Amino acid sequence: MVLRKTNPEMVVSDLMLNGEGRWNETLIEEILDLEDTMVMFSMPLANLQEEDVRIWRHNRNDKY
């Protein structure tokens, strides 16, 4: 994944349009490479109203 022009304090909700429940596609296209952008856009968004937190859990092979 290649990130460009990012804030290290950024959370997932920063990548979404406020109150619209969808990705801010323009911003994502600016900070991710094309391959990662397409992967991200292919993921369905959950319809949760929880506060966003900074967490990234490892997977089964202990990679983040």
C-alpha cells in the first residue's frame, strides 16, 4: 500500500463523506495507489454508528 499526503492521526471516518455513509473517493484516489484504491472501493461499508478508533488487528499470519 502506498500512502501519499496523509496525516498519521487519520482514521477511517476521515476517508468518508460526512453524514453520507460513503467513501470520499476523491480523497482516497489522492492518497492511495490505483490497486489499493480499487480494493478499498470494492469493500462494502458497514452501517454502524460507532465512534471510529485507531486499531489494526493482526491476521492469522501475524501481519498487519
